[in-house]
Amino acid sequence: MIIGKLLLDEFEIDCDYVTGNCTIEGHESKTHVWLEYEGYKIDITADQFRDLFRITEEIVVSANHELYKYFEVKETRKISEHFPNELRTPYILIRDLIYN
């Protein structure tokens, strides 16, 4: 969400914050979140699925990456419509580190 907020505030890119869930036989259910914008998935934590789905990238920015075929989308929200108050302080700290 923090990256989505940075994209919104600095570049007027209003991403969708997407939550998804997958269940694979023999594994516990996995929940994951990523950003989407104009058909592209932006995922800075894709590498957590390295072993499970044989993901080689640490970060994914792709319109058709195979990782997302495993996930059923549960919720999609625009960053502009929902940014939690509890993330405002960390957001400001990170933004200030980047731009100061």
C-alpha cells in the first residue's frame, strides 16, 4: 500500500490494491497482495513464492506473469479510496527518506 500511495502522490498513478488467495493440494492456503495498474501487476514480494511456484524474480512488474494464475482475487480497492490511517506515519517516513 505504501508503494501505491507513493505512485499516487508523486506520479498520479492510482493503482488497485489487490488481495488474492490460493490453495494448493498439500500446502496451507496462501494469501497474497499486489498492485495493479492498466493491466500490469506490481509485486515487490513475489519472491516469497520462489519455492512453491518456482518464481525466479524477486520483484514482478508484468502484464502476464504466471504467478497470478494461482490466485483467486478476493478484493480490489483503489489506493485513492482506501489508505489506512495506521500506514500514514510509516508512509511519511519512507517518502521523506526517498525525497529528502
